[in-house]
Amino acid sequence: MATREVAELNGDGIAAELRAAVHAVNEALGSPVAFRPIDWSLERREASPAVLEEGIEAVRALGAAMKYPTVTETVSPNQVLRDRLGLAVIHRPCRSYPGVSRNYTGKVDLHVVRIATGGTYEDAGIRIGYYSAVSVRVMERTPVEHAAHFAFRLAEQHRQAVTSTSKYTIQRATDGLFEEVVAEVATEYRNVTHNRELFDALLAKLIINPERYDVVVCPNEYGDFLSDMVYGLVGSIGLGASASYAFSKSHQPIIGVFDPAGGTAPDIAGKGIANPSGAIEAFGYLLQFCGHGALGRQLVDAVHDTIAAGEKTRDLGGTLDTMAFTQAVIRRAVPA
Ligand code: ATP
Ligand code: MG
């Protein structure tokens, strides 16, 4: 198996523990990747602005990265990465974990594909005196095209259904453009059905009947709300994985950044008890991106099977520490 070099952006809090878990998994799988580490801890980022650049250039040169949680003081490292590398789309897979108590008893298996740029999140606007302010909402054709192609290709590998969601009857200019572009792209994927739903209605339907949904594609803000909500639905907010991509002109992902969806968890950092499932799953998606498709899928399934078998970390009501859980995942991903 050829070893692929990837960047590794190390962070703060539980980042070191999550990284140790991913390294143990990588070694157990026969080291399909070699990590080029860059220390993105707050201390080093504040000491030298060159540290951020070093990380960005490593990801650009190597085309793939594992990223661990970082503290944001003034500059958000995630925002900088997104801007500088043109990461246009964020993919959040979301599956229910059997054995994790949650509000919903059915099976959730859906994908949120979110445009990572624009919307109202550039915060472009002006304050007009004491009583008012305006903010500009941006929608650009190219990131919508990337997101739509990504969503339809993903659906081809799942349950062949894409739902686009926005407030197209109200935000007719921006969400109107979004829906227009998704509908255009849909014509290229005849084997996948496309429905469009108003975002408010979708939230209610998704809570009542999440099995209906396969791939949901949406503008930046809605995707932000939705991806946290679906993790709430499966009872494991912060433990999922997230992937961000930059694309070629023909909408192929050319750079992938993979990270656990949770934060730095300062309250438990250094205790060796953090749940590494999100980080290990993110690594599974990195493997798939780097051409190790079967191995990556096997690893993601191993995380689910481990939790389903009742081998859980403390945050999920179990007793295992970070490394004991990681070893349990390894036993499933690498049968003896
Ligand atoms: P940040 O600003 O980096 O988001 P935070 O203080 O908001 O940090 P989070 O990381 O968002 O903390 O975590 C919120 C809660 O979830 C904390 O109680 C934390 O311990 C818990 N948590 C987050 N990630 C994990 C994990 N991987 N394993 C176990 N518990 C976690
Ligand atoms: Mg947080």
C-alpha cells in the first residue's frame, strides 16, 4: 500500500488526545498515510503569524489534512483555512449510533452538504445610527454548483435522493439563485431524484421523519443550523465528523480537510477521557479521499459497531478512556 503524505493541523485542548487516537489507528491499519505535523496551538499562532501560513501552505501542497480543534481568540483558524484554500463545501454525515440514548428512536442516516461561504456570514453590512443596521447576503453561482454536484454524486452512492432547502419564496434573489443552480445541476443526474423544500417546513418534517432524507444541500447559514440539529437528533452533538473541500473547475474535490465536529473541550483536556469517535471517523473520510475507499469505510463502520456493541466512552455513559475505546475500534477495523 502506497503511503500518502497529508498535513496535520494540531490544536488545543483535547486535540493532542484525539491525535494520539488517530495515530494509533493509522499504525494499526498499516500506515496508509504519513502525517506532516504543524503546531496550530493558540500559543504558537499568537507567537508568530507565520504559523498560520505554514499550515495553509502544507494543506495546499499535500491536498489533504487532518485538523484538530483550535481555540479562536481573534482569528478563527477555520475561517482562514476556508478563505485561503477556497473550501467551498462542508459535508457532515450524520448517522444514529445504536445504543446511544436519544430523543428519536428511528434510524437516521443522512448527509448535510452546506455551502461554506457567503450567506450572511461574511458579516458585510453597516450600522445605520442607533436604530438600524443592514447586512448583505451573498450567493455565488460557483460554490452552489460545487455543492450541488457534490450532493448529487454523494446521493448516487446512497439512497439516490437530494433535497435542496432554503427560503426561496422569501429570499427570492439569493435563495432563488441557489435553487435555480441546484435544479440545473439536477438535470445531469437523472438517476437521482431532486426535491426542494422550504427550510422551516423541512425542519419540522426532518424531526418527525428523518428516514425520509438522504442528502440535504443548503446555503451557509441554514447548513450551520441544520448540521447541529441533526447531531442533536442522534444524541451525539459534537461527536460527528466533518469534511471541507475545495474544487476544480469541473467540480472535482481537489483539497480535503477533515476534522471532528466538536470543540477543544477544555473541561476534560489532558485527562485522557475524550471521545475520539469524531476524529477517527474524520480520519476514515480522509482515507476515502486519499484513495483508500474500502479501508476508510471499514473504519467508519468500526466506530459505529464499537459504540453499538456498548463499548463507549464516559460522555456516552460508558467507562472506556480514549485509548481503550480506540483499541476497541482497532479490533473491529483490523480483524486478527
Ligand atoms: P470550544 O470553544 O473549542 O468549542 P467549548 O468549551 O465550547 O470549546 P466544546 O468542545 O464545544 O467546549 O464541548 C462542549 C461540551 O462537550 C464540553 O462539556 C465537553 O467536555 C464536551 N465534549 C466535546 N467534545 C468532546 C469529546 N470529544 N469527548 C467528550 N466530551 C466532549
Ligand atoms: Mg463549543
